[in-house]
Amino acid sequence: MHEMALCESLRSALEEAARTQNFSKVTRVRLAVGRFAGVEVEALRFGFDVVMKGSLAEGADLVVLDEPGTAWCFGCNDTVPLAHRLDPCPRCGGERLLPNGGTEMTIKDLEVM
């Protein structure tokens, strides 16, 4: 389950932020997870609780924000929102799409002490 590895990276990022920004406790983490990021949110929540034990984020709330997917439509010559990677263009119905957003996972903000 790669969600555990994502949580380990998140823990490292939180520890580095604590060193550079001088805080000692994280009480809430808001993550933006793109719809096409391939992240299983429930597995991420489980991994977060396990990996954060004994860290400055132990017991912190994890808020996961669902970021929409986007793709460039060759028919419309524009970026369009997509619910699923293989959906047709919601504007023209075209199927020549190049996904260009929704694969990211980023820390939006932290609540710290």
C-alpha cells in the first residue's frame, strides 16, 4: 500500500516544517488530493494514524480535500473538468483528452501550536 509511503513522506515534511518554522505540535493537516492521484483515501487515513504515532502530529486531524481532475480537450481546445480519467469531454463529448491536473497531493495548510 503506497499510502503508507505517502504518510512517511508527509511526516518528514511536517518535521522539516517544524524545524524551520519553530512549532512543536500539529493539530490539523489539510491535504489536497487530486482525483487522479491514485490515492485510496481510507488507506491514507489509516496510514496517517499509524505513521504519526510518536511524532509531533500524533492525534492530529487529517482533512482530505478532493481536487477535481482536468484535461486538455483537443476538440474544444480548452481545459475541462473531469470526474473520471476516461470520461469524454463534458462540453463537446470528444474523447481526445490529455489529463493535465488532478494528479497532485499537496499540503494546503496546517494547524500548529
